[in-house]
Amino acid sequence: MKLEIKNAVCGYGNRTVVKDISVSVRSGEILCLLGPNGVGKTTLFKTILGFLKLQGGSIILNGENVTSWTRKKLATALGYVPQAHIPPFPFKVLDVVVMGRTAHLLSFSSPSRKDLAIAENALETLGVGYLKNRIYTEISGGERQMVLIARALTQQPDILIMDEPTSNLDFGNQVRVLQQIKALVEKGIGVIMTSHFPDHAFICSGKVVLMQKNHKFIAGLSEEVVTEGNLQDTYGVDVKIVSSPGRAGETIKSCIPVLAGV
Amino acid sequence: MEAVEDKPEPVKKQYASINKMDRNRVILFSMFILLIAAIFISFIIGRYRIPVPQLLEILKGKLLGMPQTWPAAVETVIFKVRIPRICADLMVGAALATSGATYQGLFKNPMVSPDILGASAGAGFGAAIAILLSFNLVGVQLSSFVFGLGAVILTYMVGSIIGRSSNAILILVLTGMVVSTMFSSFTSITKYLADTDNKLPAITFWLMGGLSSVSTTDIKVLLVPFCLGIIPLFLLRWRLNVLSFGEEEAQALGIDTKTTRKIIIVCATLLTASAVSVSGMIGWIGLVIPHIARLLVGPNYKELLPASFLAGGIFLIIVDNVARSAFTIEIPLGILTSLIGAPFFMYLLIKGRRSWI
């Protein structure tokens, strides 16, 4: 499965936010979108998922243009992990996760035992099987994020689209979520995620699109794109990229802000 | 609600989920039994008391086509007065509660109901104007459906224009109140224009909310929109869970939200309008009953919708029994449901989670 975004123009109504962006992601690959607020990361996401109409260009899945696809068909290929939020009703976690089966069910049916088993399996895969009988509105933010990832996995999509999967999480949960994302990529799922942390691009070590003001963007591998110069251009702050040896002798890169001297 | 367990044993976990399913099934079954019991009791009590043996004898006789050995007056009470009224109680209560539960899921808002969204006031105005123009029963139904739907659409559109912020829940409620007030004023104008000798009393009496004058014909006319509204909702009920997570998530999960929402709004409003055109303004059922049902079986619409249906029917049958037999004169049903509903709503507000508002 390959998702290609070709010369996409995205925006709301008459307003264009993202111009002429081209990227692609395959199964087993991760693409990290970085960039300051308001640069159009969310707009691009919403366009890929079909919430917003494409203003120009094309989105191609396995060689097929998706504009004519039904919601149902699109949902079996693309899974969406929104930022964790609290719904108005206290659903059971398993009931939330099994909603991922919607695209696989007929309009008038509800999930079968098999669907529930797929949902439980998704929770187990992420190591949060113990949550299944808990109430979704009462678990922690990190757990909710895991549940939403499990829901997207239950959709059995080829590509996951994650909107700031680590936002509002404490440090430990951020790392745990990133670890699961990396594991999923290794299992062959394609991931597109947005992040505010350049470090996440290094941790996931895949493709990066650095979106800048005035419709510019830089795409490539994290090593090439996430550089001191590019980050300075994008965010307008001074940063240093440092390397240190990892546990297995590999190089771990990290991004450290340099605060102006007093 | 089941106890929340922290990492229980695998075997125990499995039991817990089986018990939960069984538990809901037992609750729904008990509610069904309660409904049958309520219907049975309703036959007996009233200003004209019918003793149980006589009731059983007549029902058995009618069912088996035996010759009439009982007073004709009793038969008239049972078949021309009690049966239509019990059927109306059941259908109106079930319709209002089901549409209320549906609106709450669709607008992902536990504070809405047919009354709050303006559906009732719109349908009320539609029915009042139809009475003023001397429409027949079907005309009253249609007119109340058209205006009820108009009111809901108006509330929803204005609400979503204003409420892009995080206060969407409260804004929808406030918009609904404004739209309701507007349609109530239209109804007042209708009353003002109505002939004081026959039309005005008819509209006023009907607006107070009651089922004392309901006839077999009313039931037959009510049955069609009732089925047209309730069947699609029951078939689509699991999807209401998904819709309650919001437009974008439902789309990403594979639901064509535009079409599904339209079908659901039309069906829920049809239910409300058909109920209002027969019973007048009976408030609070659509708000309070879904909450009670949620307390009993949880928020999953697979069980919540049947539970709301049953609870709505049981509630209105019982309240109507009180309305017609507690005092020597009949109390208007709408007054009783408000007397019970309003304090219960206060309780919900006090107890409710802060995230509701």
C-alpha cells in the first residue's frame, strides 16, 4: 500500500493554507510532519482523510485516486487517531475500540463476537488489554490515546494517520506511545503523524516533512531535513543538534534549544 | 454500573464481560415484564373500575369469539376508552424517549431533548395551525412534522454557526430555547386568531398535553409515522455510538455522516411530531427517560435505545394512570410529567459531570 500526495492544495473555503505539497508514505514507513502552529499540518490531515475537499492536486492510494472513494472504502485503508478527548457518554473501553469495525459492518448490523475479538486483540497488541472493561471517560490521557490507537488498528487499515499522538501526555506516556508507534511500523503499518518535537522525528527515524510559513516545505529523511539550519528557518529559534551513543552503540540524535545569553 | 476492576485475572475478566451482557439482557427483560404489568393494571384502574375476573372474562371471550355475556358498557370502556389510551401512552412515551435518546447521541449532547431542540414547540405550532385551519388528523400529523423538522434544523444550523468553540453543548441548548420560544409565540398568535367558541378551547386543551380524548382513529393515524420513525432508528442504533464521537471521527471510521444524520434527524423528529400531534405538549420525557435508561443499561445504543423505548412507555402509562385516577378531576398529563421531570433534571445537573457544560 502506498499513499501519495501529489501537488496537493488544501484549505478552508476560499482560503488556501497548504500549497503544492507532495509526499508519499508506504506500508512500514513513518512520516513525521513538523512545523509551527498555523502552518497547515491539521489542514493537510483533514484533506487526506476527506474531511476537507482537495483544492488542487491529487491523493492517490495504490495508484487509485481517492476522491471518488466512499467513506467506507477509505476507512478500510486509512485509520485516524485523533487527539484524545472526552466524549459526552461513559462508554466502556471495548465498546469504543470495537467502533473501529464500523467500516467492515453493514449499515444495520452491530459488532459480532468476531469483531469484539479483533478489538480485544488490538488492545492486547498495544499492551493495554487490562483496560477493556474500564470506562473510557475515567481512564488517564495516555490510556485514552492508546485506546484510540487500538480503535484505529481495529479498522485494520494499511496506513494510520495520527494527529499529535503525544500531545497532553506526560513524559513516560509520550515515550510509551512512541514506542508502540515504532512497533506498529515495524509490523508493516504506514504511519503519518504530526508532532511539535523534532526529537520525535529522530526517534521514529523515518521521513520528515518540515512545513514552513509561506507555503514552503522541506521533505526527506530525518537525518537530512532536521538540521540546525532548517529548524532555525522554520521556528525562528536557535537550536543545536547533538549526537550521543545509544545502548547498542548506535547514534542517537537530539535537538536542544539554545537560549539567548543573558 | 459494574464495578471497575484493576487488571483482574483473565478468567475472571471473561466472566465480567459475560455478566455485563447478561445483566443488560435481564434488565431489558424485566422492563418488558414491568411494561406488561403496567398495561394490565391500567385496564383495571380508573374512574370506572373493572374487576380483574370480569376483565379476564371479557378479554378471553373476545379473543375466542364467545357470545357476549357481559355488560356492553364495560366492553365499551375497555375497547373504546382504555385500549386506545394505553396504546397512546405507550407509543407517545416510547416515541418521546427514543427520539430524546437519539438526539442526545446525534448531537453528542446529553442535555438535549425534543423539547430543548425546539422539535416539540415546532410540532406544537404545526399542529395548532392545522387545528385552526380545520385539517384532518393526517393533516395535523404532517403539519406538525414539517414545523418540528424546521425547528430542529434551525436550532442545529444556528447552533453550529455560533458554537464552533468548546461551549457547543451549552450553545445548542440556548439556541434551542430561543427557537422554542419563537415557535411558542407563533402558537400564541395562532390562539389569538382562533375562534373563541370552538377552535381556541380545542387548541388550548390540546396544548396542555393529555390523552383523555384519544380515540381508536387517533391510534391508527399515529401508528404509521411511529413505525416509520422507530424502525430505521432501531436498525441504525449501533451507529449512534459512533456518531456520538463527532462528525470527523465518525467519517474516519467509515460512516457517510451526511446521509446518516439526515435519516436519523428525520426519523427522530417524525417520532416527536407524531407524539405531539396526538398528545399535545408533554414535556421532559425525552430528556429524563434516556438518562434513566443510561443509568440502567449504560451508554451503548444497542441496549440504550430499547431501554429508552420501554422506560418511556412504562413511565407514561404509570403517570397517565395517576393523572386519570388520583383526583376526581383529571390532571393534564403535561403538568405531571413536568412536576416529575424538572426536579429530576435539577438532580442530574447537580450530580452531573462538569464536562457536560
